[in-house]
Amino acid sequence: MSFSEDHVSSRDLEYYPVRARGRFLYDKEIYFYAPDQNFGAGYHLYTPFQIKNSKKILVVNRGFIPEQIKDPRPRHRWPTT
């Protein structure tokens, strides 16, 4: 995907599927506490993703995680698609 940053609204890109090569910056994760009636206590997880050979960062919404797996170390093994 290629676009001019001057012509794109963040609303246009919300939940927009992309493909990128790079790495997750687990030490920079952002958690928003979001208790859920069905799943209990937990967080919405956002992980910055640095694009390979670039200083550009994507913020990836990785969804809801239960409170007991907030620690990012085990999640490093999760598949990324």
C-alpha cells in the first residue's frame, strides 16, 4: 500500500488490512483496561510494529487479552499473520 500522508484520514485506515515486514516492539505495548461481561477482566492490546529497513511505525490492534496473559513474554511465540 502506498499513499501520501497529506491525503489520508486516520478514520480511513482504522482496521485497514495491510501486509508489512518488520518486528513488534513488545517493550512499547499499550494496554487499555477493558473489563468484558463475557471474558472478565482484561485489556485491549496495541503493539507498535517497526517496518523493516524504516523508522516508520504501525500501531497494531491485537485485540482483547485476558488479564492473566498481560505479560508479553509468552506472547512473543504467538503466530503473526
